[in-house]
Amino acid sequence: MTRRIVRTIVQTSTAAIFTFIVIFFLDRHYRVLPHAIHTYLPTHHHGSVVTDITLQTCSSLNPFSSCKLDPKKWNRIEKDLYLKQSLVTSAYLHVQRKREEELTADDKVVIDVTVGRLDPSKSSESSNSEEKWEARPAGLWVKRSSKKGASDSKAAVTAVDVLFGDDAIEARAGWALTGSTPLLLDGGSKFHPAHITVRRGAPVEVTKPVPRVRDNGRFKIMQLADIHFSTGVGKCRDSLPGGWDEKHGGKCEADTRTIDFVERVIEEEKPDLVVLSGDQVNGETAPDTQSAIFKYAQLLIKHKIPYVTIFGNHDDEGSMSRAAQMELIEQLPYSLSRAGPEDIDGVGNYYIEVLAQGSSGHSAITVYLLDTHAYSPNEKKYRGYDWLKQNQIDWFQQTAKGLKKAHKEYRRHHMDVAFIHIPLPEYAHQNLKVAGEWMRELSTAPAYNSGFYDALVEEGVMMVSCGQ
């Protein structure tokens, strides 16, 4: 996957220095058919504990087999462990859970989960435990306790989920994978490895950071554009030479390579904010969107960098809708992302304020983020990409006008910047200064111009940056 970096420094005589770094990854404009799209969002069931976990397999060749257990007793995690990539077999995790006040003396609470071929009870660490490991299908082992107070223990499992891929990683606060061994499903390496992840104890409340200009008057934004993460390590396209593949056994794993590259840039540039400007997920190769999201989120969480997210034309071509993705992303540590007003077209129309240095409560920079949707709703008349709708433009202008009075209270020059995914038609104008173009690559803007550029100029936005 081709990488491109642009650094732009914008400076005014009275404003803080604003450094802006952009990382783009080549976008080949992939599409998938609508029938591949479905939505999943894990349910956390606050106030309940898990009392049992099992796995149910079914086959399309056996009309009597079923992947559903008694819904009065079991809650099914709505992720096919084969990610619907098997023509014959499906499998689902099922979880029993009860509210703590409903537990009886006969109930047991799950306090540990692992996966493996051998009985974990035979290990030296488990041999002295009063609770024994119980075998479940596909190498799943569950340890349950009926001791008084087990549900109050920090070890009590309160939620279960599944992530996929050899590079699966957990990004949610309070959650952890149950080891490196995936479920032992039939088919082996033909399918993405399925890893169990659990939350223990009560949900962890995430504190959102407040972006602020540094004491030296600088604020640096890094834009990650079109990183196109997959479920699993992915496959490279248009990879560049440089010895990376040789160091990793000659294999070019796209996501692994991208993470390695982005991390090196983060460590070198030390950004104060990261903007993910769409196509974080390559829907065509992401049958589990959640696993792809967690890879970039965990990288930013690890480096304690606040980040904001908008969507591109590929993000919701996988297993989660825009709304479901944003609901998940909003809950992650260091995420300042928001769905925005429900009565405005799209998901992810919002803004964040970057406060002035020191203890000031004044905004120094306003960052606007808008959803540019995906493909044209009228291909016969306007081929190609969708465009910003009038109610989005109205929302932006009303918001900008409403913030102006407060922004004037800032003793220096306040700056407004904006981020979108699909370029505006004006990007193709010869007299418009464009920073960061790649080998004179043509703009792939919508055929219809809805007038957002004029609104940006009218409201004094000094820079707009896109993905694509």
C-alpha cells in the first residue's frame, strides 16, 4: 500500500503555530454489494454477570442442526465464528448471564476463560484451585465459582465478545483477550482465527482528554487518511521497497506494515491530535469491522493521543453501519468522536475545540468534521461520489456563526479548520492552492457541487483537508 506524507505549517502573526501532518494511503475505490452489509454492536448488559459460555455449531447440510439455543437461557453473540465465509458451517458463542440480585445458591459465576487443546487444570498454576476448568466445544475452557461474593469479585466475567485475525487486539477499557490461542474451529487456517475477549468487573468509565495548545504556542495535528485496515493482517497493494518485507520473512502484511509505519511517524512527530479522515476500514476485506477499528484505536490509545473520526465511502461496506461504528468508537479511550445531530444527514457531523495554552478556557482552534457519505444517490444524473447535503451546510454555518462571539474573546487570532473525506469539486480548480497532492493525482470529487466551499469561505475557515 503506497504511503504519502505531507507536512504543512500555517502561521499568522498573532496566532499559535499550527503544524499539520497528513498521511495518505492509496485508495483503489473498491466496492462491495449491499448484501454483504450487516450490523453488529456488542451488548454489555450493565449490572449482570456471566454464568456460563458455550459454542453451538450448525451445518447447512443438516436441516435438523441449529445455531440457536434456548433464548430464555442463552444470549447469542451475533458474530458467525466463520464470518459467513464457510459455505457449509456456522458457529456462534452463547452466553448465560444474570443480574447479581437474581443469583441463587445454585448459580455459578464465570471467573476465567481460556482456549487450548489441553485441560488447563493439569497446569501447576491451576492444580491447587478449588474451582475446576470445564470443557466446552472448540477448545473453550470455562472456570466457574459458586462461592459467596464471586459476583462481586474483580475476576467475575461480566461481558464476552469475539475478535478476529492473527493480529486481533482489544482497545476497550476493562476488556482483555483470553490469550493468544484462537478457538479450535474446523477449517483451520482457511478462516480468520476467532479470539475470545472478556470484560471483568464493572464497566470502566472513560475520561475524555481536552486538547490544548502547548505552552510553547504550538499545536500539531496528524491526519490519517485511507489506511484501509482489514480483518486480519491484510494483503499489500503497490508496496514500496525498503527492506521491511525481508525483515518479516518476506511477507508483506498490509496492516502490520501500516501500523509499523504510522507508529514511527507518531513517535517522530508527536502529534497533539489525530484526525482519521475516512476509509479507516476497507469493507471489502473486513468481514469483522470491529477488529479492524481496534487496531488503529489501540495504536493511538497506546500513545495517549486524542483522536477524532469521520467516515469514508468504504468504512460501512463491512459488518457494521456508520451508526454502529460511531457508537463503538465514542466509547473508546482518547476518542473525541461523536455521531452528531440525528436530524442532519450522515453520521459524524460535529466539531471539537482546542483550548488556548495554560489554564485558559478560550478556544484557540475549532476543528469541524463532516460526513461526505459514499456514492451518488443519482448515478444517471451525477456519476461517482455523493456530496454534502444542504442541512449539513446549514448546520455548519449556524454552528460557526454561533461560536464566533466566544471565539472573539480569545486574545489571539482564532483558527477554524475542517476535515472531510470526499474532495470538494473546487479541488480541481487550477487557481486553488492545494497542499499534499500526490503525483498530480486527479481529484475524484462529486459531479454535483452543493456549495460547501462557499460556506467555508464565508465562515472564515482557513483550511479544509480531505482523504480519498
